[in-house]
Amino acid sequence: MLQRIRYVRSDDGVSIAWAEAGRGLPLVKAANWLTHLEYDWESPVWRHWTRFFARHFHYVRHDERGCGLSDRAVGDLSFPRWVDDLERVIDAARLDRRFALIGISQGAAAAVAYAVRHPERVSHLVLYGGYVVGAHRRGQPDAEAQFRAITEVMRVGWGQANPQFRQLFTSRFVPDATPAQLEWFNELCIRTTTPEIGAALMGARGEVDARELLAQVRVPTLVVHCAGDQVVPVAEGQRLARGIPGASFVQLESRNHVLLEHEPAWQQFQQVLLDFTGQARAQADDGGAALATPRERAALALLCEGASNAEIAARLGIAEKTVRNHLSNLYDKLGVHSRAAAIAYAHQHGLSPRGD
């Protein structure tokens, strides 16, 4: 899959980088902490998120001001600007139908605000690991003190060659990450922003208080939160679900703020999102239309017969390397990651008869 990166200028002259990929029901993601449109497309922490969204939706996202490919030298990093920038990106995308809107972490506050302003444009609102009340506004002195300490460590230690200061931050986001995943997240910290901007963004997040908007939401809403989230307590997700009329709440069993690809909670999140947005039914009804080529259908049929890559190559009269390429494309289209999962999908959706 390819993504297309573009730029739009905000009301106060800041250049905001945004990207789109995939097709189908539009899904817009409000900006969340630490993104880089190019770097996280191949990352071991965010790659499965971006590929999943782009595989099932017309996926639109952006780097927030001060981060990634957006302008770094900006003065106003406040919550109202997050919402204004989201509006600009959505307008630039020129979506021709109502869209699903997802807010992750602090992106939940901007997503809620946008949904309140533009209920006629939002078909579904999804809030994952989110909050609308920052750490400084929750009335929890210990948690506030910890938040301020982490912000100060970020200011003085973020840019150092030794990653120990950054890892104090990243290990809270993904406590169950592998060393390679933590190394990548540490690298992202210094690639996406500066110590000064990072600390300023943290401070702005701590001051957010948009709880009065919750009761004004008038679009179908799904709230998903991990029980052991060490960055945003599950109580904040419960606050969202209680405050939004008619919202559904799903609790996942994970300690990670950013779900990792290997954990069962990630599979559960995907299914819950597809069910909520109606994409699971739409894609099941679609049968196998995403299988674009006869070769892919033929390879899938031979997979179901138990053929190896070499046997598929011999049967189809193509090189084994070409078989691997066909299967890789096939797995992407089906949303699976293994031979066994592709076979199970084929049987479930009636795709096993061999094509030409």
C-alpha cells in the first residue's frame, strides 16, 4: 500500500502535513502524541495500526503542529489549535461522504470537539485510550506531580545520545514491548520533535479540560480502553463513556497504551472497530472482491489444497519468488498475517474454489 502526503496551512500560518491511503469508508484520525507520517509507516509500533486502517478504510491522518513533517517552529500549541488543525486537514481531504472519526490518547479531546461542531459530517466516533481531562485537571496530586516530573525530564534529557531519559517516557507507553520496539520508539522521540516542543506539548496536554463537551456529542460513539493502561488510566475512558449519551464501552486486557501487534487485545480492537463501523458486514458481503487478480485467486485455492510455495509455482508456471509476492499481496488484502489465517478466511468467505 502507498500513502500520499500533502500539506495544508492552518489559520495562523502553520504548515500541517497530512496523509491518506486506502479506499472505502473514510476514517479520519485526530493527531496524537509522537507521530511521523513517514517514519511510523514502517515502524514496529505503529505499522500494524496504519496498515489495518488503510486496508479497511480511506484513511486520513496528520502530524500535529510541532511534530513529524509538520512545522516545528510554532508558538501556539493549545487545545483550540488542535481542533482547528483537524478541521483544516478534513477540509483539505475533500471527503465526499460522512466519515468515521477516531481519537487516540489526547486526540480524543479534539475528536470530541470536532464531532460536537460538525455532527452532520461524522458517521461514527471512536475514542481509544483517550481523555478529555488532562493530568493537571483531575484533582490527583500524586499523578500530577509525576506528570510534571516526566515533562521536566523530557525538557532536559530528551535530546541526549543516551536513550535512558526517553525510555522513562516510552516504557510507560509500551511496557510489554520488545527491545527492538522500544529502540524504535526511543528513536521516534528525537525524530519527531525537539525537547522544548515536546515539553510544551506535554504541558498543553496536562491543561486540557473539555469535559463539558461530552454531553453535547450526538453521533454514535465507541469508547475502547485498556485495563492496565499506564499512560491514561482506564477511569478516563470510563469518564468518556459515562458522559457521552448512548456511548458503548469496551475494555481490553492490556498494559500497553499503544496496542502491539502480537497481543490478543489488538485482534479484539480490530474486530470491535470493524463491527462498530459496519465494515465487518460490508466486507463479508463483498465476498472476495478485494482479490483483484486471477493469479491471487488461483494461489489462494492452491493454499487451501495444502500446496507449498514451490508446488504453487510449478502448478501456475511462475517463479517461486513471484508466488511469494502474490501471497504477500493476498495477505494484505485479506487482512491476515499467515498461511493458516488466509486458508481460514478463504473457507469462511467461500473463496476456496480455484480461479483461472
